[in-house]
Amino acid sequence: MTTKNKILAYTLAIILLVVSTLLYFDVSYKGFPDGHLNELDRAEQPLFFVSSNLCLVLGLFLLYLARFKKTANTNRIFYRTLLFLLLAFLIIVVLDKFLIETLNDGRGG
């Protein structure tokens, strides 16, 4: 793995681990103070858990690639991981946008 790719892998791993933590904490703050979850919160809760776990696993995998993997095909694995990450987040964003547009979010009016 080239030095440029190692720096990118370490940076992305740190960002993914921070995002994973923030998503996990955001799930606990969903809903109203009395604990009521509206339709949107109930639908987004599993999506946030999946996103959080995906960020955690991919962050740890990128750390593994950058630190321990020394073979010649590491760059190919790295770029495939980046492509998977991009596609996964694109799917998650589109799904979240669909949920926001179609479900009741608890605002009156």
C-alpha cells in the first residue's frame, strides 16, 4: 500500500469511527423527552444502527489494511472498499431521504 493510500486509510478510519460513535449516540436521543417515537423515528432507528455498525466495521477494516496488510494487492482491496463505502452511504442517504419525505415526523400544523 502506498504512503498516500495509508494516510487516506488512516484518515478515513478515524472519520468512520467518529461517525459510528455519533450515529450510535444519535439513536439514543431520538423521539420526544417522554420516550415517544413517531413513525419517522421508528423507521430511522434500524437504519441508524446499521449505519453505525457499518461505519465501525469499515473503520476497523481500513485500520487493519493500513497497519497490517503488506501484500501487492492491498491497493486493489483498498479501492474496492472505498467503492463499497461510497455505494453503501449513497443507498443509506437515499433511503433516509425517502423515509423523511414519506413518513410523519411529528410536526403538527
